[in-house]
Amino acid sequence: MIAIVDKETQRHSLKEFAMNEPDFVNSLIKEIEKDWKEAKTKKLKQIIKEDFEEYAEVFKALA
């Protein structure tokens, strides 16, 4: 069974946890930021790859 908790309750719990475990929370935030940046970079590389594939003939003609 999944318990539904409103965002304000989650916010309060997370703040309390962060105050009690600041080192853990800081390392978690850094890990999430790293994962987010990697996902963003991966998405950008995919977009660039798709664009190059789409315009491959144009690039060949210009070369």
C-alpha cells in the first residue's frame, strides 16, 4: 500500500532530516546534481546526434 503524503508534510520531514543529518543530505544533493548534469549532457548529445543525422546530406554537400 502506498501512503500519500502532502508536499508540506514532506517538506517539514525533509527539513527536519536535513537538520539532523546535514552531511548525508549534502552528499545526496551533490549526487543528485551530478546525475542531473549527466542526464542533461546525455540528452544534449542525443539531440546533436539526431541533428547531424538529419542534416548529414547538407553537411556533405557543403564540404
